[in-house]
Amino acid sequence: MAVRRVMPILQSDAVQENREFYGLLGFAEVMNLGWIMTLAAPSTPAAQVSFMSSDKTAPVTPDLSVEVDDVDATYAVVRDSGAEIVHPLQDEEWGVRRFFVRDPNGRVINVLSHR
């Protein structure tokens, strides 16, 4: 298992305001599904931040996304550890396979791989 990127998720309804503000810092919009928008640094595409009003298919809004190379293997390790799975492993219509787990601090982590 390898981590490909880590991205904070900030809960917010201020899409336009965030796009403009973070644009001042050099970020550009790379994804916008209406309920989640991701901004990335054009010179370093893995440097990203997302803004989410609420998650489309999960009961909670995650605090952080961790993209891994094999989400199924990661899920098995996390599940077997006894960690709290907040949202089950599933394929999403926007091209990712993911699950949510709660970390020791109570934060919800979205663990995903692109299909």
C-alpha cells in the first residue's frame, strides 16, 4: 500500500468566495461536482484543498482525503484493526472507490483510489 496524496476537506457553502480567495494563493479549480470543489496548485497538482457543503452519499462530511494505490487492501487492514468504519467501502459514480474511517482524534478520513 502506498499513499498517493493527502488533501484537506473544508466544510463550506462559500464556493465562489473560496475559489477567489485561494486563487490569490495560486490555486485553480480542477473539479467541481456542485457539492464538492477541489482546487490545486497548477505547478504542483498534488497540492490540493477541497471544499464540501455535505457529502453526496455518506452520512458525514470527511475532514481529510487520503488517496492510496489499493483501497481494497487498505480497507482490509483498517477494518481488521478494529478502527471505526464510518462509511462502507463502495464505488462512487464520480470514479472513485472509497470508505470513511474515524481516526483517534475523532476526525473522519475519506480513503480512496481512483478507478
